[in-house]
Amino acid sequence: MSPFDVLVKFNPADKSLMLKTNIDTRETQLEVVPLGGGKFNVEFDHEVIAEFVAANKKVEVTRTMKDGTQLKTMVTWTRGDLVENTATVTVMYRGVAQVATIGWNVRDLAHGTVKIDVMGKKAPFVGDFEFHRNIKWNVLNARGFELVWNGKITSNMMETVATPIITDAKITYNNRDVQVKIEEKFNAKTYALMFNTKPFNFALLPFFEV
């Protein structure tokens, strides 16, 4: 199965942001690096491609690829605040837009949310595709937390995700008690990984359960 991974890292202390993708073994990395005074560098695969001021809420970058094709990237955001914001990244390649929208609220690190929506057409390797993730976490106290995520992924060129895969997952920890449930719905069938410590239970449904 070809990988389709999206990794987002945000450091509220220095207000840095990193978006890393691995689609069909093709890795890319986009970073926002703080310079101080409200100024930031944008780095693509460790190369500085732009500098911007956060208050302007927009940055555009045009790069010429090896084959002479222009790749235009535009990033916009709704607020001048990196701890709670929504950013939209639009990549124009051969006249076709690939759009990623990322919203987050990590103002209170104990209760955070991240929403990722990526949609594109005629993209190399994946064709027409969608990737959606909603992530939420709550730190209840020193001995308990809850992590919940759900979403959907589909592509008309990757056989394994030609039919949408729907994800619904929840992990809870409370005073050394761990409960895990990760559910995937695919081709009208439901598959689930379940693990509980009290009482002990481990299952990979519909295959087996202990």
C-alpha cells in the first residue's frame, strides 16, 4: 500500500509551524520559521522561498520546476494569531488547483483542536483526491486525557482508497486505565482495533477478540 501521510507540528512558544506530507513515497515539507518582530520565513524542502509579516495575512510564491512549468503557491490566513487560526494553502500546477485548509486552536494546550481538509484534482500519483481529519484532545487532569479523531480519505488513482475510508477513533487514559477504539469503514464493512486494560480486552474486528 502506498503511503499517504500528513504531519502537522506547531510550537506555540516560538510560533513555528511545519507541514510534512508523504504521498506515494514523495515527501515534501513546508515550514514557517519565526525571525522575530512579527516576521517569518517560509521554507519549502529546507529552502527559503519567501518572507512575510503575519499581519498581512497572505504570501505568494512562484517557483519554476525543472521542466519549465511554473508552480504557484498562495497561503492566506484569517487572523494575525498563530495559536488560533485557519490557513488555506492553494497550489496551482498546470492550471489545476490543489487546496489544503488547516484550522487550529492551541491557545489552551490542554484542550486543543486541529482540522485538516485537503482536496485536489489531477494531482501526480493520486489523481482526484480528498483527505479530511478532525482532531481534538482534552487533558482532564494529571492522570487523565482524551484524544479523538475522525475523517475521510479517497483517491480515484489509488486502488486502496478508491472507495472512501471513513475513520473514527478515540483514546482515553484515566488513572492507568487505557481504552482504545480505532474504527475504519471501507466498502460497506467496518474494521475496528479495540484495546482496554480494565477489564482487559483486545480485538481486531471482525477477525478476532480476546
